[in-house]
Amino acid sequence: QILLHPPAAWGHTMRAPLPLALCATLLTHGVARGTDLEAPLRANYVDRGMIAEKTADVNLSEPLRYLQAGPASSKRLVVLLHGMVFTADTWKWVGTIDALAEAGFRVVALELKHYAGEYASEAVRTSLLRSFLKALGWPASPRSVLVVAASAGGSVGAPFVLDPKTAPSVAGYVSVSALGIRGNASGPSSVPALLVWGALDQPTSAKEQAHERTFAAHQLCVLPDAPHPAYLKEPELFNALVVRFASSQTGALPGREHWSLRVAAAWGGADEL
């Protein structure tokens, strides 16, 4: 585990359990603050025409809306899965889609709508990403997909990342306080994982510790003064971390020397995107 830029007050109490009432307060406060933080990002977003809106037939009640960007020829796909009260457009306003596309990745952000968290059956959640990739025509090549899941998006992303049938196609997993991790029955996963938590959102919780037990190669990044959707508080830092992780680059972030990665995505096949 590597803890990046922790608040000094944490000291050596990282594993001290938080009272349940405080945990609930932090989570509620974090979600509320996150919703407030999205509005200015949406207002200030500059559309450079990189993102296209599409739909895919995944054998549900209606076609699945998604956003797409990046070169169609890229052999590396990044899938973005939003949280409960957000949408696929959140990844656009945060700048994550543009940042990954500019780095040469093909990027898709799924509109999860009623298909994640408590809104969907387990059967839908566990099969949705597999069905989408099939509809997209994406080949099941070894380590060709990187999944980024925020909160409820993990209920769709984690099953794909951990399923023995689909795990070989996963190059890496970025969890932003994501759901869906309850341990791995077949032992620790070999998928590299970047675990992003907001400092205001239970970074010492049982959920976070379950992530650490599930992924043998993981790194915990706690964003300072950030709520549950930590990427809304520190969008540029979050995007820099994700792009560097996706680019299989370790070491310090350019211009942010106190932020350093020791875990990165492990893509299969040729070196080129």
C-alpha cells in the first residue's frame, strides 16, 4: 500500500475505526458536497468536439447510451462507470474523457441509469459490461480493457474485473470508493488497482480494506479535503493519476512531485496504443 499526500493529522491512526455515526455523516456530507461541486465543472467545461454520443443494444429494455472518444484504431480501451447520482456526462465535465483520449486511448463512458447499484438485479449488473463490450465489437484480447468505476459503478465494474472468465482481458482497475468488492473467492486478483478515496470519505473503512485484500498489486491514493466523489474536488489531479496509471507509467507526476505512482496498468499485446 502506498498512501499519497495524507493529511498530517492522520499520523499513525490510519487504521483506527471510525464511529458508525461519524461514518454516516462523512458519507452523506461527501455525496452532498460532490453534487455541489459538479455544477461549476459543467459550467466551465469547454467542448472541443472530441466526444460522440452513441447507443448500444445490450438486450435490455432500451439501448444503452454511452459517450465515446479517442482513436478508433486504439487497441486499449478505458471504460468509465459513474456513481449513483451522476451520469456518463460527469466524466466529460470532469475532463477525464478528454484527458484519456488525448493520451491515445479509446474511451467509453456508460450511462448506467437503472443498471447499477440498487436499481438493477445482480444478473444485470454482473453481465452489463460484458454485454456492452460484445455489442461494441471489442475483442476479448488479453489485458486490453481498463475499468474506472466510481461508487455504484463498481457494482458493474467489479464483477467484470474479478470474473475468472473476463479478468484476463483487464489491464487495470481504478476504484473511486467503488461498490462491488467483497473479497475474491479465488484469492487475490493479479489485476493492478489504483484505489482513490476522498479524505472526507472513510479512507480507513472496511470497504477500502476489502479492496486492499482483493488486489495483490494496489495503491491507495487519498485526495485531500475531497468528498465521496473525490474526482470532483481535484479533477486535474485525478485525471493526471488515471492517465499515468493507464499509460503504465510509474514515478512522480510531472509538476506534482509529491504524488508518485508505484502501480500501473499492465496492458497485453503490442506496445503501441
